[in-house]
Amino acid sequence: MGMFKSKEEKQREKEEKALQLLEQYGLGDMTNPEDLNRIKFICNLKASTDMMSFGASLGGDVKSWAMVDANYNQILVEQNMLIIRMLNELLKK
């Protein structure tokens, strides 16, 4: 295996990690592609925010921590919108 991976390999690994995460939380049976994309977006946002948080903890200023807080709030909003959408789908059935 080479040191550098192709775009396809990187994308496949990213998809596999996302599927593992969905399985970890019992969401592996989700079928709606819109919901899956939203969940992947939330997971990616959380991962990047965790990295920002780590960086801020190494010596970040107040502005760094404010950005981390804003990103965590965005994660909560995304999750809430997903929940509202799913509840709305249940009500329609």
C-alpha cells in the first residue's frame, strides 16, 4: 500500500467510518439519504469542533473558545432540526 491514497480510497474510508459511527449509535438501519447526509454532516462538524477545542485548550484565547462554543451550538441546532424533521415524518404516517 502506498503512502498516498487516491481520492476514491479516501472517500471510501470516510464512508466506512461514517457507517461505523452510525452502527455504534444504532442508526445503521436508516434508509433516508437526506437524513444520512445530515447525520454525516453533524459528525464531521463535531469532529472538526473537537479538533478546534483541542487547539484552543493548548493556548487559545477567548476568541478561539467563542468559536468552539458557536460550533457546538450549531451542532445542537442541526441535531434538533433533524429530530423535528423525523418527528414530522412520524406524524404524517
